[in-house]
Amino acid sequence: MRLSFNPPSIRPSNLRPLPQIPSAEMGIPEGIENFSAATTVEILAKVSRGVIRLQEPMKQLIRDLSPHCIFSDLYYTWTVDLAEELKIPSNQLRLYKIEMKRSQLEDPLKGKSDNADRIKGIKESEFRSFGKDLNKVLYVSFGSLTKFSNEQLSEIALVLEASNHPFIWVVRKMENEQEISRFLDGFEERMKKDKKGLIIRGWAPQLMILNHPAVGGFMTHCGWNSTMEAMSAGVPLITWPLFAEQFYNEKILDQVLKVGVSVGADHWNLLPVIKGPVVESKQIEESIRRLMSTSEESQQIRKRAKKMAALAKGLWNKVDHLTKICLL
């Protein structure tokens, strides 16, 4: 088909011919170039093997195009390795969502089968495309009002740098902005160099961060909004109450719902400018270890947090349904 115009965004220099499946070599009948065109199971298997043969020429094509990111479906597991090589983000693309009972699903990974290795590769590449392992990232934020002393910030930074967990730390305004800024600049440079952590100064998209599969814990001041967002996302907590009703919230989270681990703060502050005793690094380190490890305690806390998220989702669906009825 010929176009009656030349799209300005598509230049001849940007067009590349796609590598073709070696049909004759693979024993694939002429005219069959994809899975949907396969007429038998045998031909489908040959097309599948042919797609695997395209891996190297497709890799070279993508290298030549120098893309900014890669979106691929579940069959092209090698795109995750290529994205890492090119230092660009990647994500396996899914267009649909369905829900089924676990009893309705087969488990192809049980026993030996031709597809087992391939499915294992798909699952591995899916996890790697998140950028960080599941539940490994610690999110640290104490709300939009809290102002810690420089000494307390130093204790937090010391623990985060020494820990084995990648982190996102949201930092607000400090008592001595110029002094702490110099300290954070050096800390931030080291974390970037080691690919250990990210510092966000000012506002952060908290709900989006909490809902990312890589986030496995939230160090929080137990403010009401942060508590609700963490529960709706199913993220367990390291609780560090500071002022207002936050110590009450901590008791509910740690002792009633049992979805959190206390850092050990025990001094209530009248204002968000924190004047109480410094929580030492060893206390912070211990709370991170308890929550972010693979211990039985940590697994049970995580399981209860996920259950809270399911309950919150069910409640929201009921509220949404009631709202629609009221608007009829």
C-alpha cells in the first residue's frame, strides 16, 4: 500500500526491515509467519523455534535503533538482558487482566515438560524487569511536616547506607537547610554511585511508590494518610510516631493489626519540629532487619499486611457500588 502523503515523523532513514524466520530451514510452510497462522501443533512448534532463532538478529536491530525503553510480551524474555546491556528500562507488556480460581490453573512447573524451562525463564525475566527484586526496597518518609534534627538525619543515613536493602528516602526541610544540604549531597552521590538508594527532596508520589511490587517496607511516622495508603497497598511498616495521634496509630498497627515493627520511639512532640531524644542507629537497624528479612516473623507480618489490602479493596468496592446506587 502506498501512502498519499509522507508522515513527517517517519523518515526513510528510520525504517529497518524486520528479520524473518528462516521458514525453509525450519520446515515451515510458505505463508506462515506467526503463531495465529499455524494450522497444526507441529507447525506451531516450528514457528516457536523459529522465533527463538530470531533472537540474535532482533537484538542487533534493537541495538542499531538505540531505543529509550523496551516493551515486549512474555515470549521475548531475552529483552530484559538486552535492556540491561543498553542501560534502558524494560517492562513485559500485558494487555488484558483475568481472574481465576487457583484450583482451575495447571502448574506446568511441576514435573518435567518441554515448556518448563521456558516458563521459568518467563517468570525470572518478569521479576527482573521490575528493576529491583520483589519486596526488597525500603521506602522512608515521615510526612510533609516533620523536621528532624541534623543528628537524627545522620543516624538514619548511616543505617540506610550500611543496610543491604535499596531504599527511597523522602527528605523535607531541615532546621539548618544549608548544613544538611551539604551532608546530603555527599550521601546522595555515594548512593547514586553504588546504585543503593534514591533521595527525593520535597514531594513524592507516595501511593505510586507504595504500590510498586519492589517495595517491601515503609518506615513511617504513622500519620493517618500514610497509614491508610500503606494498608491499601499491603505494605508492612516500620513505625516511628512523632506527634499528634501517631502513637495511638502505632499501637493499632503493631499490637492490634500486627502489620508493623516499632523503631522504639517513645517521646511525644508537641510540634512537627522534633525535639525529642535521638533514636540511635542500632534501634533503626534492628527494626529494618526484623521487617525486611526472610524470617518467620517478617513473613507473617507481610501476610497480614496483604490481607489488610484485600479487605480495604473489598470495602472500597462496596463504597463505590453504594455511591453508584445513590447517584441513580
